[in-house]
Amino acid sequence: MLENGIVMLAIILSVNIIYVSLLTVRMIFTLKGKRYIAASVGVFEITTYTLGLGLVLENLDQIQNLIAYALGFGIGVITGMKIEEKLAIGYITVNIISSNPDIPFTETLREKGYGVTSWYAYGMEGDRLAMQVLTPRKYELMLYETIKDIDPKAFIIAYEPRQIFGGFWVKKVKGSKLKREEEKIQSE
């Protein structure tokens, strides 16, 4: 009897982790405008949800099942976020303000394959170089490392653009030079 109870708890916990992970992934695809992928994930999500909730509702007199369900929900949120980080769907826009306008920042980023728009700005402590970089999210961390290598004092703000039209990225969305840079870093 005890063994069946432990198996039931493990099933409820696992089902809810899967359900909430799918919910998170579906929401990301929905927000990114990938409606057919989101709908497909939703089919598996609701099936998993129904199975898990059914197991809990059949045994409402056993508080441990409800606790397993709640724990599975919490763990599923974390798991879903990790999955979303690995998928890294979409693009990120990074605004950079260099502490020193004389650093060859723009050229270095362009050599590495990033599209950069730059302009001179004036900050509280004098002249600055301001830049805007658009990159696939999967290269986001690599971009931050590159920025820190060029100027450890650079000010960085990042956000996700909703729409992209025209410019460098329409022609070069795949970022082939960035892929080579990533492979180079991974081989080191």
C-alpha cells in the first residue's frame, strides 16, 4: 500500500512538472507569434493537465497528493524557464554606452559579425559612444562577454524587440559570422 502511494506521488509530481513546463513553452511560442507551434504544444499541455488533475481529484482525501501537485507546479515553472532559456527564440536588442569613445568598439563588434549602429553621445562625465546591437537571443551571452572584454565599464541595457523591418538583419538574419565566433569560443 505504501509503495502504491509513493508511486502515485511520483506520478502526480512528474505530470505536473511536465504540464507546467509545456504551459511555459506554449506561452513563449504564443508571445513570439508562433501560433501553430503554440497550438500543438497546447494539445499536449491540456492532456497532461487533465491527467494530473484527475489523479488529485480522485484522491482529495490524501493531502500528500495535493502537496505533490503543488510541488510539481513550482518545479515545472523553473523547468519551463530553463527550457525557454535553451530555446532562446527571437532576438535581443542591446544598447551599449562605452565609458571611452576612443575604444574601437563598433569595429570590433562588426568584425565578430554583429550589426551595430553607433553615435556619439554626451553623458554626465563627458563624451561617450552609444551603440545599438541586434542579435539572435542564442548569442546574447556571447555578446555580453564580448562587450565586457572590450570595455568592462560599459553600460548595457537589453530588451526584446517586437517587430523587425529592414536594415542589416533582413539580409543577414542567420548570423553566419556569429555562428563561427560561437564555434571558435566553444572549441577553446
